[in-house]
Amino acid sequence: MSEPIRNKKLDALAAAPTPQNTPLNNAPISSHAVKPQVSSIEEEDRVLAAGMLAQNPALISMIQGRLGKLVGRTSGYIESLPPVIRRRITGLKGVQKEHSKLEADFQEEVLQLEKKYFAKFKPLYEKRRKIVNGVEEPSEEDVTAGTAEGDDADEGAKMDEDTTPENQEVEAGIPEFWLSAMKNSTSLAETVTDRDEGALKHLVDIRMEYLERPGFRLIFEFAENEFFTNKTLVKTYFYQEENGYGGDFIYDHAEGDKIDWKPGKDLTVRIESKKQRNKNTKQTRIVKRTVPVESFFNFFTPPKPPTSEDGSQAEDEELEQRLELDYTLGEDIKEKLIPRAVDWYTGEALQFEELEELEEGEFDDEDDDDEEASDDDRDEDDEDSEEEDESGKPKQQEAAECKQS
């Protein structure tokens, strides 16, 4: 049910709203063209050319810039067709637009359906919040339903209250519930540092809300703590007004709350002290500077999409990765952590994550084997063709001319 910007992990996400990139150009026309081959270039020459390019980044950048300008350009083939055929193609574009409108309507109805069922989920999330924070105990019906799922490991937890030693104090609710769930999450665990845990222990609840326009917000509620004064920290994900090529919602940007850190408690920075000596007086002084550090709370200061093309390719790629990671984290919290919080707390959700990764890996291996087999078949075909050519038989033109670049 979700997806990201142009993705990294995120080349495959699937939740509504689901952002996808809109293609820059129309789908090419297939003409059964085969990959062009240049037999006159020897392997040594290719290696030499690759080495020269690797030593000249400016040349690579220039070539990429030239190629980028060709994207979306017409080859002139459509313009060369008879007017009556061009008119039919224009008519097909009109039909396609009607299809796109229906796709957009479909995505909108899916979103409304999600909102409808989200309203039904909210009472369950509220019940969970009360149990986690010790406001109330689970009902017998809830305990019975939870046991019916076959959780044999929980048998020991079904201890009657009168068997608890009198001198043993039992904490209210489930201590560090959300921190433990986050640390078990495959994506979120990498963002939580040891320094963050002191603050995340005070998490009371994590919840989600849909916006009136396409988008959603994540709300982190905290109890009183020594790190910041905020009672809630909110991160909001916005989508563009217009739908994408397939009718999906397109991710636009995210905004986070400013954290009001208490003095000396900012977890996103580190204070470094450095001695400086005056060359004339020989006196020394201590200079302190603030250095950014990794922290989960950087999540509330999301990266901004580029507003110009002035940045270098390396900077653009780094920013792209940060944007993709930021969106992935938001989607994982919305689609995985919030709906299945207790499974992440117990670690059971990891089984399903590993199963999905295993299945994807198996499919990749099969694809690789197929590709290798296809390569072997092509090699055999090439050998047969060479034998026929040496026998004096004329070569046969098998590939149609490519009419669209």
C-alpha cells in the first residue's frame, strides 16, 4: 500500500497515498529493434576508453548533460506519418486522458476507503494506548483473543494476580513499549542511537492522521522528560495537487516540528571543546563549537527538495538518498509500526520481514539464472551465425529498422 520519491529502498513502496515519479517522456514505440552492435571495437579499446573517461569527470559530466537534453525529443517519425494517421494518434491520446481520469478517481476512492477504515481502527489504537500506559488493563475477551492466536510463549504471562509476590512491585502498563518496538524495526533501529534512548523511553504514543488534502501526519506523544518541553512532535508528509502518470499521488515534501530542547540536552548535536593559543600573548582559551551528530530526532528536520540545479552530481545523489530514506521511514511508521506495534515489540514482525526478503531474493536468483541461460543461448546462436557466414551464405537482415530514437 505505499511508495516514495524516485527510490532507493524505495524503488518499491505501496500504500495510499502512494507517490510515484511521473515519466518525463511518453512511452517509446516498439519496432522490434535489436541492440546495435559494433564489432570493430576491440575489448582492449573499450577498456582504454573506459579508463580515459574515469580519469576525466568533467568529460563524463558533459556527456551526461548532452544526453540529458535528448530525453523526450522526438525522432521525427510521428511527424512524418500521413495526416490521417496522426489524427488517429491524437484521438488515442484523448482516449488515454479519459483512462487517466478514471485512474485518478480510483486512487481517490481507495484513499477515501482507507480513511473510512482508519476511523474504525482509531478506537483500537486508543485502547492500546491506555493499556501501554497503565490507564486500564486488557479485558478478558482481549486476553482470550490474543491467546487464541497460538502464542504458546505467552503461557507464562497468564499468571493470576494473586500469584505475584507481595513484595514485588509491578510497573504500570508496558515500560518502554514504543522504544522497544522501534529498536526491533529493521529501518528505524538504524536511526535510534544510545543517546536517543533516554528520550524515547518517555514515548507515550505514536499515532497517525490523514490530512484533508492527500497526505498524512505522524504524531509522537511524550511524557514529561529532561530533554525537551514539547508534549508532542509532529511530522507531516504532503503530496502534490496533481496525480501522477498512473493516477497515484506524488510525494512533494515533509515538514517537522521544531524541538524545544532544554539547555544542554539537544541530542542532535555534540559540543566540542578546542584549545587555542594566542601567538603574541601565549595565553590559551577554550573554544566550544556545536557539531551535528546522528540522532533519531533529526527525523523532525527533514531534508528539503532541491530548488535549483546548481548542486554537483554527488550532492544531488546524496540529497536524493536522504529524501528517499526520510520518506521510507515515514511510510514504515505509518504502514508497519503503528498498525502492528505489539508484533514489533515482541519481535514477531521480524519473521514476516525476513520472509519477504527471502522471497524477493529467490526471485532475483531465478531471474539471474534465466539471464545466464539466455546469454548462453545467444552465444550459441552467434556461433551458428558465424559458421554460416564462413560457408559463403549471405547474412540475413533480421532486425527491423528502429524508427524511434
